[in-house]
Amino acid sequence: MKRIVVVLLLLVVGCASEPRPPISAALNDLDAALERALQVSSLTEKPVRTPGKWWCELGEGQAFQLGFTAPARDPRATVVAVAELWRREGLLVQMDRTQHATRPEVIVRGRLIEMSVHGFPERGTVWIAGNTACLDGEVPPAWRDV
């Protein structure tokens, strides 16, 4: 019994002491994941890239968001294609409304990021976006002016 308690204690301490990744790792994950999502989309024009800060509670580090809006041949098909990609990549699906008639959407979560894809069939557009977790560390040069 004593050994089990010691092993459990070591596991808890070991997991608790794992260092948090830097914000640069989350930004790299977000950039790459959204780029893959854009590649499987049925976009008809170059997407508008909109980066920004993401809200963090005081003392939790910093976070960023990134979104893309573009016309799509079939917004519903884009939502389905992106959802399938994210499932294959092992992301946790938090909401799946791919079959919704007027607002198909999917929200997923990864280790350092969360993302969503929203179809607007009435407008013929999609919005693919995500944000990072609140983390510390040096911000990569491409994100410093955000």
C-alpha cells in the first residue's frame, strides 16, 4: 500500500512540474493547423487574414487569435472537410453542427490551441479561426506587431 501511495505521489508531482510550453509553440501550432484547414477548403478567393490579441486573465501570460474569411464554392462542404481533417489529426471536437442548415460549424480543441470553422451558406463564405492558450515566452517576430 505504501508503494502505491509513493508511486501516485511521484506521478502527480512529475505531471505538475512539467514546464508549460512557450507562446511561440502555440503560435506555430495555430499557424500550421489553420494553413492545413485552408488547404482542404473550397475557397474561391484568397482569404483575408486577421490576427489579433486574445484575452487572458491577469498574470496568465499572453494569447493570440487568427482568423480567415473567404468566399467558398460550398460553405457546408468546407465545414465538413475541415471537421474531417481535424478529427484525423486527433483534435477534441467540442461542438459539431456540420449538418445545421443555416449555420454549419465545428469547434475543436488541441493541446495549445482551439479552432473553429463556420459556414455562411447564405453569403457563400466561411470563417476559419483559432486562438492560442495563455502562455509566457518570447513572441515570434511575425506576431510582435499584433
